[in-house]
Amino acid sequence: MRCDRRGFVKASALLGAAAVVPRAAGPAAERQPAKGARMKLTFRPFTAELRHVFTIAVSSRSTTPDMLVEIDYGGVIGCGEASMPPYLGETQETCAAFLSKVDLSRYPDPFELETILDDIDRVAPGNPAAKASVDIALHDLVGKLMNQPWYKIWGYPRDKAPLTSFTIGIDTPDVVRQKVKEAAPYRILKVKLGGTNDREMIETIRSVTDKPITVDANQGWKDKQHALEMIGWLKERNVLFCEQPMPKETPLDQMAWLTERSPLPTIADESCQRLGDVKKVQGAFTGINIKLMKSTGMREAQRMLTVARALGMKVMIGCMTETSCGISAASQLSPMVDWADLDGALLIRNDPFEGATIVDGRVTISERAGIGVRAIT
Ligand code: MG
């Protein structure tokens, strides 16, 4: 990966001191593209290897297919990523086919994000993760050209980034206890339910820790009465909210029935993918879970955040299992959300980037320009 600037810095040095602007403008000078530059998109498949087999209500897996993307603009490189958990329908093949149709060389100015990303959205329907990979790389590039991270460009306070939860998948009591131990640095646990051992999962965790828990049923409860009963039971066990209690096909009036009676906030994940869904789920859920791989990237994610806030809804920012590239991009929005679940890069063991980190359980946004990542492999 060439995503850091080392190669380009070296090239600048070879051009001699005259190529470097004096005073402290060195870093900015590194980000000046060659004259007449055009954007070039490249991509390569990557397999994220999970530290543990990860089980949720709908599937179980030990790797996540991924695509790493770069946009080279005269030597300034923007990095992006598509993470594609199999149950969501995109694959490395569909992603490569989509990206092959994207021609960025026809845009003279990368700052025209609106034009470029609208065009990319129209290349083909669906493909949200593939679209997100281009959006993230373009944001990274533009931030680097401005020499600023996106949280600053958006005007968000870095020190307001929230605590992040650490995810525990559906498992046996022994494994769950082990995972709670591993989660020692985190102050909130996110527990996957909707399997056949919901109460056992929670009771096992409560036998070893009283940390606050958030619950994700991943559409696992098919009946609204059962969902209400479970949420009432969870409320008594220091659970903060419940994500996607019922299938996304559940009529919204049934979801509204549940949310009206629910003693915990309900958060739409699978039921709320893109900007147009936010208004639809208002009233049916208390809030939404924004993920870059659903929203087609940072541009639309930021709009979802703004619209949800205007509608008086709660907002969480989540992720797939993905590298620090996608996580760092999402972290830029985190100062403005109620809850974050940005542990995706911690769940994999071959992260090719460093960027946003978790310090004392809190999302800590990188101060590097763009999305704030550096390649480490
Ligand atoms: Mg979820």
C-alpha cells in the first residue's frame, strides 16, 4: 500500500530543495499534486481475518471479504475500503465489477465531491460498500489536499468522541466469559442476541461484570410480544438500548407498537440503510445506526446524522468487521453521535492500517489529515 506519504516524500526529496516550499509548509507541500493531475482509482481484494469465529443471529464466519481502494491524484493518495460480510450480498467480484466501471479521470477537480459521488451512485443500483470505498478514498484525498482531518472540516469537537462498545457474538458461556475478560479495556459491551440462548448470554455476562450492555438482536425476534418481553427483561439488567429487535420486513406500524411500549430505546440498523430511510423509520424506532458500508460512505452518513438529529432521533455509528481505514473514516463523525460501536478493526488480526484508536474505551480520532490513516504493511 502506498497510502502513507513516505514514497511521495522520497520523490519530493529527489527533486531537490527547490521543490519544497520553505517555512513550516512542508507537510502541505507534500500534498500538492503534480500539475494537470487526474485521479486514478486502483483496488485490490483483501481478506480480513477475524480473531475469533463471529456468530450473530443470521450467520457465523472467521473471515470478512474486503476491498482496499486507492485514488492517486498526482502523487497524493486517498485510501478507501469496502467491507462485505457475506450475508449483506456484496462480494469481492461484485465490488470489482462495480469499481471497474468508475472512471475518475474525467473529473478535473477532486473537490467536486457532490458531482463525483452523485455520478458514482448512478453507476449501478445497490453496491453500497463498493460505493463507500470510493467515497472514503475521495474524502481521504480531499482532506489530505486541504491538510485537515474531516472532523475539523465538518467542525466537530474531537474531544467529544464517545465511548465505544466492544462486541460479543453469540457463543457458549465459557467463550462469553473469556470475551468479557478480553473486553477489560472497554466500558460498554455490545451483545449479539436473537439466537437460542439470549437469557443465558446475558446472565453469563452479568455473572462476571456489571458494565453497561447494549444489545443487538439482529432481526432475531420474530414476534412483537416476545420482543417487548425480552426488552423489559433486559431493562432490568442495565442494558442501554436494543438494536434491530425484529426483521427488517416487519411492518413499521408493528415496530412503532413495540417502540411506544419499549422501556429501552430501539435502534434501526438493517431497517435503515440510506438517507431516504431515516424519515421512513421515524416513529417506528427511537434512533438509527449509521454505517458507512450501508450509507455508501461519509457524505451520505453525515447527511443521515443531520436529518436524524433534525427529526429528534438518537444516532449511533456502527461498523462491519473492517480495517482501521473504514473505522477511521467513521470515527470522524463520532463526536456528534449518542453511541459508537467502532470496534471493527479490533476484531481482526491483520489490520493493514493504523488510524483511529480506542483509549480507555473511548474513540480517539487520529489527527492526521483526511480520514487519518497510515498504512503499516
Ligand atoms: Mg446491528
